[in-house]
Amino acid sequence: MGIVDTLKDVAVLVQKADNIELVKKIIGLQAEIGAMMEENRALKETARKLEDALELKTKMHFDKDAYWTGAGRKEADGPYCPRCFDVDRRPVRMVQQYGNFFRCTQCKTSVEIEGVKPPRDAGPLVV
């Protein structure tokens, strides 16, 4: 049985006692408890978001003009946009444009990163 249920039971008992002042106090108390519960929920949500952001920050590292996850620099680890991560704290994967140039699809930041993956084949597939 939670505090809200207990307070409701007390309110029912007070109403039976027919004491108007006590009923008003109980109703005020219910409103305060409701506000505290909402504040508690909001604080828990904020704490969860901060924990997620901290976890992401510990996973990301900066190398060769971009952010990466993991220990190495390979396609599965990134690259992630340095502008989006530094300013907005959002990991936005960059896409290869041509050769060694990568571009963010959100903010259009471009960087040159050598040795990540082979350049695209410009020609049609031969079967």
C-alpha cells in the first residue's frame, strides 16, 4: 500500500467524521504529494538522461577529425560527426561522399579521413 492509497483511506475516514477543516487539509496534502511524485518522476528521467549521456561520452573518442566508438578505427566504429557530437551531444554517423571525404547528413560538416574503407567503385557492376 503506497502513500497515496493511505492518504485516500485517511480522507474517507475524515469525511465520515464530518470535519470540514480536516478534509480541506487532507485535500491540500493530496495535491502536495501529487506534485512531489511528479517532481520525483521528472528528476528520475533527468538522472536517466544524464547517465545515458555520460555512458555515450565514455564510449566516444576523437581521432582524425571525427568521433569513433570502440578501440579502433573501422567502418563499424564510425565516423561520427564532430560538430553534432560536440555541440548537440548527438552521435550522427557520417556518410562517405567520395574518396576519403565523409559528410554529416544533419549539419553538412565534411571531413577527410584516410584509411577507413575503400573508395566506392564509380563504374557499373559487371556480371
